[in-house]
Amino acid sequence: MKPKIAFYWCASCGGCEEAVVDLDEALLDVADAVEIVFWPVALDFKVKDLAAMPPGSILASFINGAIRNSEQREMVRLLRARSQVVVAFGICAQLGGIPGLANLSDAKGIFAEVYRDGVTPQTLYRENGHTLTLPEFFDTVAALDEVIDVDYYVPGCPPTPNLIRDAVSTLLGAELPPKGAVLAPDKALCEQCPRKDTRPEKLLLKEFKRVHQIVPDLQTCLLAQGLVCLGAATRAGCDARCIRGNMPCTGCFGPTSRVRDFGAKALSAVASVVDCNEQSVIAQIMDTLPDPVGTFYRYSLPSSLLGRRRME
Ligand code: SF4
């Protein structure tokens, strides 16, 4: 019997699911080595069939996306109960991701913004003897391990095909990594960056630039050109795809194991290159960085020490 695996999609854009399809022919190798028993985005599996499976009968469930509503919470609890191993697949599942920026508001604030006519979704609606239900939309977005026990993490927005292939073969191998491992290199992106030799040892900047304000040189370190590149704070493993595309790193692989709060680490890495000791000038330089939360906590607000904006 082949080992069984499952994929599920919670609050995310769907890019992680596409990354699986991006395995190209390697997807056939994966499909050959395992039996996919649940993958709603690709095939018409039924929840009742999943519920009928014995506990632990799935070798590994790859769950992408953050937890935003009650249906997602129910589904990940069911997958946890049926799986030997749960993998938080992609940065939204690992740290909350971009959907986690909704923690700057709450359910009421989001509905007020989106449904401006005042008609908002209800969890229960009755009409002519019929009942319609919708999942509960939570106030706070959570990373996967805030809701269920998670064994491994595959970072990225989305994870690269190489990382996915390696993660599957690791899980099929005889020796599993220690519980809680992030299945990507535990070093900073700057260490693997093709431009690392052009990053000055003592880098000092008087202003930050946004990507539309300059045409960056193709060879030189992007931070040295004034762009906010978070490679010093971000885990490697992405093959520096954005840097090769002449775009700065936005931190989608999250932190290395030595960092507790990605945003704080990224902010401190960027603040350390500000060329000034005078408070008011430092403030002016930092003002050239719009949207600090979206810059430094873009992928990690729910799992950060902040967690969410203080609502009161
Ligand atoms: Fe590469 Fe960015 Fe690090 Fe510069 S700051 S070396 S461009 S990852």
C-alpha cells in the first residue's frame, strides 16, 4: 500500500496549491510514490470520506493558508486527527501570511469596509422554510500551529518546487527530522544571494527608495541601492528568485531558527544601515519607508509578538 497524503487550502491566495502543480513531471513521481486521498482544489473528494478514515491513516497532510473562519478550523482539526504528520505548507500556514495583516482590524471593521451598504454575511439565514449557513468569520487570523499541533513547516509564498520535492522525499524517508523543523536551509538569504559580494561591509543609507522610483542595477546588492531588501533577516531556500528578477526580498521565507519575531529582526536589520545619529533626522529617513507593518510584518503578524493591533 502506498502512503496516503492530503492537501488542504485555508485562508490563502491558492499559490501554494499552484506550486504543487508547478512540480511539472516531478508531480508524476510524487503521485507514483503516494496515494493522494484528499485534495479539494484538484479532485472531488468528500469530507465524509475523510471523516470515515481511521485516525492516523494519512501519512502527511500538507495544509496551506491561515485560519480565518470556523470551517477552516473544523477541517484542520479533522485532518490532524486523521494524519500522522501535519505540515504547515507555505508562509500563511506557518506564520499567518498576508491574510494575517487583517489583524490590523477585526471582523466588524472588515465587514464595515467591504459591505458598505450594511448588509453583512450572517452565519444563519432562514427563508421559506430553508436554512442557509455560513462559517463564522473570526475576529483574528491565526497561524496553523495556534489551532492544531504542527509537525513540520515548509516556508515560502509559495514554497519552491525544489523545496516541495525535498519535503515529500524527507517525509517518505526512513529518518524524519526533529518535530518542529522548518524544511529549508537554516541560514539567511544574504548568505546565498548571487549579489552578496557587492553588499558593502559597512552599509550606510540616508534614504530608502521604493521599487518604482529607481531602475536597480542588475548586479549590485539591492539594499546598497537603497531598496528595502530583507535578505539579512529572511531564511534562505527560495533560490533568490526575487533577487534574480531584480526585486528585493520581502521576507516570505520567514526567519531562521535563531529569530523569535521576524518583523523585529527585519526592522533592526534595516534600521542598522540608517546613516545618522540624530533622532529627528532618523525619523525623517524612516518616514521614507511607507507602511512599516506591511513592510516588516507582511507575512508574520499573527505569529509575531504583536499578534494583532490592540483593538481598544
Ligand atoms: Fe542580496 Fe538583498 Fe542580501 Fe543584498 S540585501 S545581499 S540583494 S539578499
